[in-house]
Amino acid sequence: MSEPRELTIKRLTMRSMRRGIKEMDLILQAFAERRLDAMSSEELALYDQLLSENDQDLYQWVTGQAAPPAPLSNLIQDISVTFQQ
């Protein structure tokens, strides 16, 4: 059984706010608040996958210190741009 969209967004928002490092809490919380409601089901699934990544890796990808894996590169770019706004 699939999770209702509203619950998916709430769950992803909570996971965005409760990371391992404060920097990623701030970055992903800002992204979640601005973008999750407008994302498609496929985009939400990819974001859910991204939230399983290590915070140290995520931070390096978002800040441009390391290249993200190809499947996540567009989403990482979107997170970087959204956070800088």
C-alpha cells in the first residue's frame, strides 16, 4: 500500500530537519519548506532516496566540494540553488 502524498511530504520534511549535522538540517529544511509541495511523486521518491545518503557526502555535494552521483546531480543542484535564495 502506498503512502498518501500528504503523509509522504510530512515524513520527508521531518527527515529533512533531523539530520546528523546542523548545516544539513538548515539546508534541507529550507529546501523542503520551499519545494516539496510542488514536486511530483517521482521527484519525492528521489528526494527520499537522497535523504538516505550520508550527511558529510550531502554537504560536500551541495556546497560543490565534490561531484554528486549522476542520478542525484539535478536534485543536488536544485537544493544548492534553493538554499542560496
